Amino acid sequence: MVENRRWLDVLTWIVLLGGVIAVGLPVYVTFIASTLDAQEVLRTPMPLVPGTHLLENYSRVLGRGVGESAIPVSSMLLNSLWMALGVAFGKIAVSLLSAFAIVYFRFPLRKLAFCLIFVTLMLPVEVRIMPTYQVVSSLGLINTRLGMILPIIASATATFLFRQFFLSVPDELAEAARVDGASPLRFFFDTLLPLSATTLAALFVIQFIYGWNQYLWPLLITTDRNLVPVVVGLTQMISRSGDAATNWNLVMATVMLAMLPPALVVILMQRWFVKGLVDSEK
């Protein structure tokens, strides 16, 4: 039994407030910097109240871009959105079908196939980057959206989660569908998918953020400026030459715009996301 102690409540609120400050203060400073001009950002100490250049900074980065490449941030955001949606839907589709096959079909070496899928958790993209690049290059997918998405849509984690959920589905449902004459795909779409709704929502949020934050693979696979995602474009905004100064106010405005879509996805799908992770009654 948990005792109701006032000092424990106060300590809890202090810890919570400290966590909010630790997470929120850098975001607040980034927003403030995005509303200032270049001289005000470099002033010591930097002002901690919003400036008067908010619309000017955001309209400039969205329309003209900044830095050596000067790619409009609106174009980079669209590229990141395509990649995040492609990775999220691709990972979910591949994981659903692979978990469905492993659980409901009896074929030789079925357990070995699942073990091989699970072993890939030990091999991140960075480890297999060169053979993956060679395969994509041989398929002619360099500088294409498909080449940015296809090599990273397989997910052992999502396959494992769906497999565990399918194993918890009563066998009577599959037997009833078989008696009614439903095909395996009919059982999959009419029974398993509706039951997996909360799990799908939780995985969509996770995989959307994963795809949005991809840096190394898009940097390696694309040289076309029209395909640059915003995470890669941010690094191109920072001047690497000693003579050119970095417009940190414009960089911070781009950072705020880059954080906005993932934050909206989390906020809009928060209820489904939490329910998919903690709810045991699917």
C-alpha cells in the first residue's frame, strides 16, 4: 500500500518540474533565437523574450532557404514527410505480413525464419551500409525516393510485436473463420487488422519519427538537391568556411519547423499511442 505523504507529493512535483524545464528550456531558447535577427542571436547574453523577426525568418527559410545550397525548407519538409510516411507504412505492411505468415502458416524452417529476422536487430543500418548501398546502386535506385525508403522498411521489432499479438488472439477466431469459408487474407483483413488497431497506431508514431529523423542513409544515397530531407538540410545550412557566417536565427527557425510534424503526430495520436503500448485488452 502506498502511503499518502505530503513530502512525497512535493518531491514528485519538483522532479516533474525539473524534467519539464530540462526538456522544454532548449526548445524555448531555440524558438526565441528563431524570432531574432543575426546580431541579436550572437549577443551575450542572448535575449530570452521573443523578437520581432518571426515572420521574416520563417518566410525566408520556407521560400528561399539559407546557406550554401539555399534549398527551400518547404521542399525539404516535403521530402522528409514522404520518407517518414513511406518508412512508417512500409515497415507496418512488411511486419504485419511476415508476422501473419510466421504465426498462421505451417512451413519448413518457420522458427528459423523468425530467428533470422530477429537476429537483424543486432545489425543496424550503419553496419550493413556498404552492401545495402551496393544493392540499391545495382537496382538503379540512387537519387530516388524509393531508394531512400525501400532498404529500411524491414523491421524485426515490429515483426516481433505483431507476432506476439497474433499469438494472443484466440485460436477459436481462426477456426470460426475457416468454418465460415473465409480465406486467409479475408481473416487477416476482417479480423486481425481491426484487433490490431491500437498496436498499428503506436507503431505508426514510432516509425514515423524514425523515418523523419533519418540522416545517414539519405545523406549517402542522394546527391540531388531536390531530394534532401530537412535533417540533412540542416547540416548544409551551417557554414564550414571561415569567411562565411552562419545565420543561426534562420537555422533555429528551420529546427522549429523540423520539430513540428513529429510533434503534431505524437499529439494527435497520443491516446492511441499510449493505449497501443499499455492496453492488454486488444
